[in-house]
Amino acid sequence: MRPLKIEMSAFGPYKEKESIDFSKLAHHQLFVISGPTGAGKTTVFDAICFALYGTASGSDRQNISMLRSHFADDDVHTSVTFIFRLRDKTYRVFRQLGHKKAGNKTATGEKYELYEILADNSEVPAVERQIVTEINKKLEQLIGLTEDQFKQIVMLPQGEFRKLLTSETENKEAILRRLFKTEKYKQFNHILQEKRDHLLRQFTEEKKMLNHFMDQVTAVTEVREDSPLALLLQQETYNSGQVVEALLSEWEFLCEKERTEKQAYETAQQSYENQLAVLNESINLNEKFVEKEQREASLQQLLRQTDSYKQKETTLEAANEAAKIMPYETQLNERKTELTSYTIKQKDLEEKIVHVKKLYEQAVEMYEKEVLQEGEREKLKREVDRLESFLPIVEQMAMKEKKLEEQRKQIEQNRVTVEGINKKISENERQLDAKKHAIESAEAQLKSLGKIEEKLHALREKYHVVNEFHKIHDEAMESKGKLNRAQTIFTEEKEKYNQLESVWFNQQAVVLASHLHDGEACPVCGSSDHPNKATNNGASITKEQIEEKKQYMEKLEQRLRKIEQSHFELEGSWKMYKQKMDEYELSIKHLDETKATIKQEGQQLKDTIDKLQLLEKEYDTNRKAVGALEEDIKVQRKKKEELDQKYAEENATYRS
């Protein structure tokens, strides 16, 4: 993004309109805004940040109402116009704060605009509606940074660089990724990681299968004693290559054993086949003896049935004689059946003759009546001829009457259609008025959306301060207790060390005193008299014990210094957030209640924003519905005019 021009009116220390033309820098990439303290250098950055995000660049100026110049006239609005170039496109964003004029109860004059400036210096709207939510969303989309990220990366205002250093790791990572455009490397890393995970899973499965096979070796294989495989399995550790080599050796042994056993099997098979051939010959011979015995038994049975067969032969000869008269009996039965059929047909013919005679008598009677009415028939015939002469006229009148009836029905249908259209137009107009009223109501409510969002943002910042203060307060109290305990331990151990060191020094004096003799000068004080030589009154202390205790004391002191440093840092953070708590006029005595109150207010504002955003969607829907209704009303009115004209024409034709 390259700034081109910024205009500030009644903004910060600038009472009148102040304009800065960055385009004069031409191709220069670096420039300096310098001036004494209070000259308004930071205000320039506040104006840029306010134009883009609606807030100042520093966290100490979050209340945007404080951006208005205290020296500005009452009728001058606080506004910023910022023109910048981004990706070969030029944009103009305008924000104007509302303020309470003298005598007014509410703030007025709030206004927001975002336009794209074309090559011919004409402007086109960059958003569908010039409202703060859509403008903020569009600007964040164009710049690619949120408000906090923009302040941390681009602005780095006074005292804010520490925020980038102390921000959450995830936030730093997101910022640096955007700066150095590492998304493709992240994707590449993700692909490699997926491939690595896939290969690792595949390797694990193969490894698991290999281990399973190795574990199953003893289950599916009969291991010979003293074989390479048995010797290998007796070892504590072995690899798959050794197992494969041992299995190959076992396989060669089994193949050789199979060949030997196969030869023995073939020899036994040949012997078996020879013995089987001898057995089959014996079985065949035995079956022939059995068959001979069965035939002899059958012969004896047939001989016993000779008398029975002779009797059946006599019966058969008698049956042959009876079969010769069967055709004559069959013909007799057929003739009897024909006689019965002819008798039934004769009876039916007699009944039909009687019925025909009755019909004939009725026809003769009717003919005689018709002969007597010959004159009447002639009269009726002449009347029919006369009426037939009127038939064309009657048919023409019927056609006209039918056509008139059709016209009447069409007129009635058109009238009903017109009434329906009138009702639909009235209903559409009613809906149109309702939609317009809803749109006006929504526009009035949506004007407060930006302020509510700003208020919610301020509440979130306040909640963040309270939450962080609460957390740091608890950590500081815990750290203080830890520091007190560490100081107590160090003091006690220091006293023990001093006592131990005193004992050791006394021991050294005893050693020195043991070498003193009366009349000889003391190497320490030079006296030749030694009335009170040092004596050992306790246990012996070695130099190693003193050194060990000294190292232990050094470690305790290092630990104490670390705890003190951590505690001092927490105290610094505590004081910083305590200052912010004072700025927000928040009590530190009832933090849980304060957090609950802020959270409740924030939730209420969030609910209000959700309702307004839902109302915003309904607003868009109603706007589209209004256009559709207006178009439908035009169509229905045009259709009504056409039907009215057609109704008038058909009604005139009908009446004529």
C-alpha cells in the first residue's frame, strides 16, 4: 500500500483542515516525518489508521471521541480523507465522526465512504452500501491484515513495538507468515508431512506384519533340534534377515527330506498296486461263485411256478376270444348317443316354430293399424317439409346466440381477471408499503451498528485488561509466596553455613595452636606467650564439607535471584495493567464481579450486533423484494390496462 494524500479536519491537534500530499515524494521509498514533541507526528499515523480501521494507532487512544480537536469550531466535523494506491488500483476512504453540537442531545454528522478512483479520475463505489461494517470488511480484505496486525506490522507506533515482541506465538506466526508469504512452503510442508505419515504408517504395518510372521514361525513350523532355526530362536535378539536365512536352510532340509520320502512312497505305492491286483482277481473269482449260486436258486424257483403259468395261459386264450366281439358293442353305444342328440334338437325346433308364429301374428296386427293411419302420416310429412324450410334461419340464429354466449362468458372472465389483478395490485402495494417501512426502520437501526461494534471492541479490550490483570495478580501473589519461602530457606541455610564455617575456622586455629611452643613467636600475632591456646570442642569439619556446602549455597542464591527476577517482572506487568485498570476506572477488589459484569455487557452487545446483522440480511432481502414488487406491480398494471381495453371492445361488440 502506498499513501498518496491525506486530509485531516478538526483531527487531533489540527483545528483547521490539514493536507499532506505524499505523491510529491515521487519514486523515493523512504521518508521521515520529523518535528518536536507534540508537533503532531503521531497524529498523521493516527489519521491513517483511523481512515482504514476507525481507530487510532496507539492503544492509549482507543476512545475515538478523543480524536476530535478541542480547538475545533462546533459546526466543523472531525473527518479524515485518505487516498492510497494498492495493487495498481487507487482508493479513497472517508470517515467523519459524529459529535454533539451545542443544544443537541445526540451526535450528528457521522459518515463513511469508500470509492475506487479510475484512470479518468472518476469514482465508483467499492462497496454495495456505504456503511461502516461493509467498509471495514472491504478494507481488511484489500489490505489483507486485521487492525491489530496492521498496527504491529505497518505502524509500530510509540510504545507499541513491545506488543509484537510479547504477542502470542500464534499471532507472531500468522504475522510473519503474511510478511514472508510462506503459505506455499506451509502447503509443501503439509504435503511432505502427509507423505511421511503415509510412509510411516506403511512401514509400521509392514513391521507389524513382519513381527507377526516372525512370531508365527514356531507356531507353523516344526523346529528340529540343533537346526540353524532352533539355534537362532534360542538367542535373545535376532533380525528378520537371520530368520529368513535360517528358514531357507530349513526349507532346503525339508526339500531333501521330501525327495527321500517321495522315493519311499513311490516304492510302497508300486508294492501296494501289485497286491491290489492280486486282491481284485480274488474278488472277481469270488463274485463268479456267488453269481452261480444265485442262478441255481432262480432256476429252482421257476420250476416251482410251472403250474401257475399253465393256468394263466388258459385264461389268456379265453380273453382273446372275447376281444373279437368288442367292435360291435362300440357301434351300438355310438348309435344310442346320436339318437339322444337328435331328440333334443327336435324339441328346440318345435319351440322356435311356436315363437315365430307369435311374431308373425303381431306383425300382421301392426300392419293393419298403419294402413288405417295413412292420412295422418301425409299430414305430418307436409308439416316436416314446412319446418325444414326454416332450418337455415334457425341454424344461423343458433350460431349467433352461441357466439353471443361465448362473448358474454369472455367478458365475464375478463371482468373476473381484472378484479383478480386489482386485488393482486392492492396486495402488492400493501406489501410494498410494509417492506419500505421495514427498510426505513432497518436503516434507522443499522446506523447504530458501527457504534455498537466499537463499543463491543472497547469492552473486549477492557475485559482483556481485567482478565490479564487477574491472571498476573494471581501469579504475582503465588510468586511472592514462592519468593518468601526461597528467602527463608536461603537465610536459614546461610546461617547454618556461617556456623559451619566458624567451626572450621576454629579447627584451623586448633591446628595452628598445636604447633605453638612457649617462647616461640606466633606466626599470626608475633607474641611469644600463648596463655589461651585454641582447643577442639566438637566434631571435626573437613574442607570438602565446607566446599560442598558453599556450592549448595551458591545454587540456592542463583535460584533465589531467578525467583526475584521473575517476581520483579511480574510486578512490572502488574503495575502496567494496574495503570490500565485505573485508566478504565475499574476496581481491583472485586475482579470476578467486574469480569462477570463486562462479560454480561459484552454478551448483550454481541446479541444486539447479531440481531442487527440479521436485520441487515433482512434489509437486503427487503430491498430486493421491493424491486421485485415494484416490477410486478408495473407488469400487473400493464396487463390490467390491456384487459380493460379488451373488455370495452368486447362489451361494445356484445351490446351492438
